[in-house]
Amino acid sequence: TLTPLRPQPIGTAFIRPDLAKAGQILSLEVRGKRYPAEVVSLPFYRGSRIR
């Protein structure tokens, strides 16, 4: 999914607790191709804005 504010994809995943440290770079496989991904702390979205 692309973010509405930045032209970057975002996603969620379940990862092992020992790899779930903010700033950790992981490699994800999507449709047979590998991509780098960074673990970020929640929430990566602040829902305080009224729409």
C-alpha cells in the first residue's frame, strides 16, 4: 500500500521478537523479488487529524 503523504509503500508483518527492534533493516520477498524494509515503532501513523 502506498502512503497518502509520501510516495512510498508501507506494510505490516509479523516478525520474530528478536528482529522487532526499531531501525532494524530486514529483507522482504514480494512476488519473488527481495526488497529492503525498516522496522519502525508504532504508531507509524498519527490519527489525530480530523478528516
